[in-house]
Amino acid sequence: MTQIQELKPTFQITIESSQTTFSETFLEAVDKAFIMFGDKASQAIYGYLKDVHGVNRADLPNKVDTFALALENLFGKASVLVELKIMETLHRSAPEFKFSLKADELSFVCYVKAFRAWL
């Protein structure tokens, strides 16, 4: 007796969401900016963000406005230097990303949101 068995192709497609990619890229950029202060200071900054502003490290990519405000509260006008370091790292991770200023002033929040939308 002959049996006929139907074979169905099996395959799996893995799609990595751009949100995950953005989150990982953004957090890596933040880590690189904070590490310029040293390991202990970096940990203290993350502690400040959590304790004072209620933002965990993992939440930063989704709370860029709050993060920018927290940086300004912590570093004052020097927060621009931290923001620039983060933007530089983001740009190096995707040099094909182009950002056009719509005003005379570069905005960290606008840059990050445009970068996220581009990814």
C-alpha cells in the first residue's frame, strides 16, 4: 500500500521592529555620553533620572522630552554638551541620516524624534 504524504514548506521570518532598533541605538548613545563622566557618575546620573524624574534607563527612548528636561535640570546650560554627544553618536551609527533644521536653533528632542522616524 502506497501512502501519499503532503509536504508543506516550513519557514520562519524574523522581523526586527525599528522601535527596538531605535531604542537600542539611542540607549547606546546615552551610555557613551554618560561614560565620559566615568562609571560611578554614569550610575549616579541614571539614579537621578529614576529618583527625581521617574524615568528608568529603559524608558528613555520613549520619554525623550522628559529626558531632555532632566538633563537641563541636572547640568544646566552644559546639558547641550551631553545632548550633542548623544546626537554625534546617533549620527555615527547611521551616517546616511540627514537632519534639516527648520529653525535657527538645533533641538535635541527634534533631532531624536526625526532620527526615530527615519529608522
